[in-house]
Amino acid sequence: MKRSAMVVLMMALVIPALFAALPAEAGQAPLKIGALYPITGSLALLGEESWRGAEIARQFRNQKGGVAGRQVEFLRADVPDVNAAKSEAERLISRESMKTLIGTYSSSLSLGASEVSARAGITYFELGGISDQITERGYKTIFRTCPKAQQFSKSQMAFSRDWIGAQLKKKPAELRVSLIHEDSAYGSSIARNLEAEAKAAGVPLTSVIPYDSKAIDLSSVILRLKNDKPDVVVAVSYANDAILIGRQAKELGLDIKAIIGTGGGHSLSGFAEALGPGSDGVFNVDFTQFEVNTKFTPGLTDFVAAYKKAFNGPPRSGHSLTNFMGANVLFDILEKTKGDQDAAKFRAAALAHEAKPGTSATGWGVKFAENGQNVLAETFLMQWQNKKLVTVWPEGPAVAKPTLTRPFSK
Amino acid sequence: MNELFLQVTVSGLLIGGVYALLSIGLTMIFGVVRIINFAHGELMMLAMYLTFWLHSSHGVDPYLSLLVVAPAMFVLGVAIQRLVVQPLLEAPALMKVFATVGLYIALQNLALMLFTADFRTIQTPYASASFRVGAISVSEPRLYAFLCAILMILVLWAFLKFTLVGKALRAVAENRTVSALMGIRVTRLYLLAFGMGSAITGVAGTLLLPFSYVFPTIGSIYTMVAFVVVVLGGMGNMLGAFFGGLFIGLVESFSGTYVSPAIKEAAYFVIFILVLLVRPQGLFGMGKGNEEVGLK
């Protein structure tokens, strides 16, 4: 009696365990990727927007059968600040044994998290952080699909010199350009680039004015600008400070010919909503946005439709699209490694992976340099016209012509 | 650069008026209830959301919405005092700190969940309207905010000076033990003080919204400003908070324009540390005669 009871008990324990072990066939297990985005805290708005893009790419891919026949899963971690970014990267790698991490929207978060992953020899695939440093620390396992900061400055100076200069009939050396930037890693790294690019373009910078993006009063920035009398203001701002500067420029009657934003706050629909017609004429250099020549950006229309369905509204900025594009590149590369996430194999496949400009949802091509930077990632110039951010320069992706309207005057 | 100098002064004073109002709300709670309210900025954030909501879904003008926001914030303040602070009155000071820090985190995350992290602004015809006096531009909503703040402060001052309840509040602020001995119902006045403190803070939030914006984590920025102002002016001192507010507004404006906008926060924190070193009771602090505030 007793013995047979034991046998039954043993069987009851062993048999389910055997069954549990059986379906663990390599091909069927989901492909897991760690995703680090700030979903709470002050970076939450665009962090969440970025995450949505990657998530839609994942859903699309899974509907089409996944990567190498396996469904893709994201293990999402919330990283509101640099400490969280480091510790969450640590956790995903050591406790969840992730072999690939994606992220991160904010450059400072990316620098922290990718440092951790690179030291562990894990692939870090950056989809949205633009600080030059990210791919310039000599690590072999860090890749970036989006343009780096330098690209933004290049476009801004080329546009100021060639187009605005021509409109104002001013030679590059006569053009007065002031730079205002928020003073975290994001703004400061762009500011350094801009100083270098301005020099290269032969346009002297009239003044450089850093400020704190969390400030609740920025009249001092406007007053300094009034004093310096620039033709063109290049601005590097997050969401709230971009709006605040616009409002206070209007209040204080700032008279400038043009302002060129650097992605971030100037690309948000909230910017135009808050400033109303005052946003008309504001330029912005950015990742690809939605008012763009769709022949140049195949896949964009499907993305927007899926986004609207999933989140009950149009995308709030191009950050989602950028992350969508980047996640797709990641899946394409993993397809080539047959889902193998080994860092060395991934690197070989990534360096061999190429796509021509005008073939992705952002219009960018793909070609990774030795340092992991996608050298075919580009930035375009847009302008707010009637509350729409339309692509105006260069001609390939443009859908409208640029106009010289005094910003914040209405 | 005389024009610039005048403009900088005007801009600094205008924002300083709102800082003053915000800080008076904090110093009221500080002075009477003897509690450091770390959730102060969050109260303001909630008031801003209420104003935003009244405007966006009911079309209520932000200045008119003061009639709803101030009473609502008063009730909320009383509720916080009754449910969170009062049970801890006899607890060690650190417990009180934990309680209000907890409240701050809870309110902030609740707001993130309910309102999402989006930045909200309201559109009014006068949002960026301004007029010129000579070469100086004066922003209309900022001027309204300044004037409302001054008016509030005057009313509050008269209330504390001339009414019996006001006198009782001042008595409790000065010495709660003796006040109780004189027959003042101290716990009831605590409820009143917390309620009034949050109502004043709510008014400051509403006044800010027409030219500013609100998002769930905005509170901590204002909490910091209010703390600096309150310590600068002397803890629990209304007049000190008023001049402290104006002073911080000016420091921000001048250091931002003449040195660099990036260091304006640094500038007032340096002054804050200097004040603590040289005159720890604050510029207007009453010193030894006053009951001590802080972690006691």
C-alpha cells in the first residue's frame, strides 16, 4: 500500500516535469530582448513615445511570423534616471540573462546603460539617443540606428548659411547666429558640435547661452538675445522650455528672423498647440516626422495607422517612428543570425547589413561604421506651417517650401 | 544698458511675487503646524491640474476658477492634516518627514497615472499678451499673477493681524504650549493652518498656469524654490517669505541675464547656503524668542 502510494506520488511529480521539459525546443521559445525606456519621471513623455515605436515594430514582426520563426518579446524596464538605467541594465543582464538591450531616448540614460552592457559583452542597440559619445567609447557591442548629434548641427548650419543667408542676402561671415541650449548632456553635446560646425561653415556664433530646462522662468534667455540681436537663433530644448521660450519671446517682443530647433521640444505637437499661430515659421531639425514625402519613407503610412489604432491618437512626435525604424533594423539583423544573440555573431551580421536611403519608414539607409554608428542616418529640416510640422529641406523628403516668417510674432 | 537693467528688475519682481505667495503657503504650515511639508509643490501641481481641467472641459477662465480651486485646496489641506499629519503629531520628527515625503511620492505618481506625463498648458487670449511701458515690456498674465499675489498677501496679513482667529494662529506659531494653556484649541487651528496653507498654494498654482504649464513632476521644482525662500526669510515668518520671494525672483532674473541662465538656480542656492552660515534664523527670523522649527 505504502509503496504503491509512493510510486503514484513519484509519477505525479516526474511526469509533469517531463512534459514541461518537452516543448522547450529551441525554435519555439520566444526571442527575448531587454528594453530600457523612461516611462515615469520628467523624461516620461518622449520616453513613452519612443517605446511605443519599438513596440509597434515588435507587433508587426510577430504578426508576420516573428524573427527566425520565433515570436519576439520585450522585457521592459523603466529607467527614469541614470542610476536606474545602470541598475536596470545590470538586472536585465544578470538576472534575466538578456543578450540584447534596446533603448533609451535620453542620451544620458543611454550612456549609463550601454556602459554596463558593453562591459558585460552584451549587444546594446540604441534607437533614439543622439549624444556623439554613445558610439565613440571604443566598445564593439554598441550600435546606433538614428543620427548622432553632429548630424543635427551640420544640417542647421548648412541651412542657415545656404538658405537663410540667401534670403537675407548676407554672406556667411555677416550672419548673426546665437545658440541657446539646455545644459544637460543632450544640449551641451549638441552645443559643442554646433560651435565646431559653425566654424566649419564659416559662420561665426554671436553668442552661446546655456540654461536649465527645468526653469520656470526663462526671461533672462530672451533678454540676453534681445541684447545680442541675432538673425538666427539655434535652440536645443526639451518640451516645456521650448514652449516657455516661445511665450516669453512673444511677451518681451523678441525680433529675430528665424529660429531653428534641434528635435526634442520643437518637434512636439504640444509645442504648436501651446503657442498657437505663434509657432508659425519655427524651423526644426529632426529625425523624420510625419509630414514627409511618403515615397521616400515606405512603411510610414502603415506605422501611423497602427499607432492610431493602438494608442487612440496620432503619434506625438517622430520619436516613435525613429524607434520603429531602429527596432526593425535590429530584427532584420537578428533574422540574419537566425535569432542567435551572441555578440560577436551579431556584430558580424550588423556590419554586413546594408540598406539604401529611401527604403525605411524614416527614409534612412543602413550602414554601420566600425564604431557602430549608422552612417546613412540623416536629419531633415521641418517648419511649422499652420500648426503642421512639414518637411521643407532638402528636396528629397520635402513636401513644402520653406518660408521666412518672424517666429512668435502672432 | 539701463533698459535691460529695468527689464530684468521688472521680470524678476513679477515672478518673485508668485514665489512669495507659494512660500507663504509653506511658511504658514511650517510656522503653525511645525511640519516640513515635502508635498507642498505637489499641492500646487494638483491645483494647476484642477485649473487646467476647469478650463479645458468647462471653459472656466483661470482667474475665475480661483473661486473653486481655493476652497477645494482648503478641504484637501484639512484632509491631509487630519488623516496624515494629526495621527503623527506626537511621533518623532523624522516620522513626520517620512509621512510628507511619502505623500509627495504618492501624489506625484498618482498624477502620472491619472494625467499622464504630458505637459498641459491652457490657451487664453491673454496667454502671451504684454504691454509696453517705455522700453519695458510687461507680460499681462505675469502682472495679474503679481497683483493677485500681493492682494492675497495683504488680505492674509490683515486676517492674521486683526481677527481673533488670526491672533490665535500667531500665538500658536509663537508658542504652542502656552497657547494651549490659554485655552486655544491647538489641533483645530492646525487644521485651519494646513487648510489655509494649501489654499494659498493652490492660488499660486492657478495664477501660474496662464503663462506656464503643468506636468506631474513639476511640484518638486517649486518645493525647492519655496524651501529656499522660507529659510531665507526666516521659518514661519510671513513678511520674510514675502520679501524672500521677491528677492529670489530678482536673484534668478539678474544672475540669469548678466551671468548665465544656466547658473540661476546655483546662484540662489549659494545665497541660501550663505544665509544659513551667517544668519541661520533667516533674514527676518525672530531668533531665540520664537519656538524652534525643524527636526525637533
